Amino acid sequence: MVEISLELADEQKLLRRAQIDPHEFAPIYDHYFPQVYNYVRYRVQNPQWADDLTAEVFQRILAKLHTYSAQKASFRAWLFAIARNRVNDHFRAQKFHSWISLDLLAQHSDDLPSPEQVVIHQDNHQSLLAAVQQLQPRERDIIALKFAAGLTNREIAKLLGLKESHVGVILYRSLKQLRVLVDQE
């Protein structure tokens, strides 16, 4: 998938136009869709749920676009706050949490892996999945925001009401814990 690049000034212009005419939202959607989908897919194991939830996130964004204010938060932080809230609403409704590993975020190569590589990859995937599931919910959420959504520590901190340094510490400790858990297997 080709990533569409948006400069901050261009994004703000598009947002102002999209607040007036929803048809102007398409370039913003095209730019953020892969990131939002990856974040939702990381948090929700079922691909159909991920598709539905991502669609609902963009429906909410479009419906609430008139309430967005650049003075309160960056659009990216506002967008991922909506995505995070929608996923959390989904989990509350389902009364369970499920997670998938980070390997879904890796870019796919045109070369097909050998069967041996597929087995090794699946083993690594299962080890990482088991390790991620042993983390606390807040740690899993921060890892998803960092690696699936691509948010910076500053954006995560603002979104979760934490200090940027605290987010860094949580990420460091979580990744260290993941390494230990994976090595134990």
C-alpha cells in the first residue's frame, strides 16, 4: 500500500475545507486509513471486526469534524482518541479483550517465503502473541498506539493523560518484559 504524505499546513487546509464540504475529506481518509486500520487490527483479532470498527471510526470523525479544533490537539491525536474510544467501546460491549501481534504491521515483500520461513515466522508470532497477552491492558494499549498507530510518545502521553517521559518508561519496561517472556519460551 502506498502511503500518502500530507504536510501539516496542507492537512489543516484540507480539514477546514472538509468541515464545510465532506467530499474534501477523501485525501485525509486516504492518508490516515492505513494507520487507523493497523491500530484497530492490532487491538482486535477478528479482521471483520477491524474492518467494521475502522469504518465506524471514520464515520464518527466525519460526523464530528466540525468539533475539531487545532488549538486543543493535533488532528492525528484527535483521530486516534476517537479510534481508541471506539475500540474500548467495542471491548466493553464484547466483555473480552483479544490482541494480535506486531507482525501484521510489517510490510509485505513480493517474494514468497519458504515453508520453513513460514513455520519459523508462525512460531515467532505465537511467542510474541502469548507474551503480549501477558502484559497489563495499559501496556498493551500503549504498545498498540506506538507501533500499530505510529503515534509519538508525546501524542500518546497527551491522549492518555500521562507525561511523555512516563510513556517512554512504560514502553521501555514493556518491551523489556516482552523480550524476557519471548526468551522464556
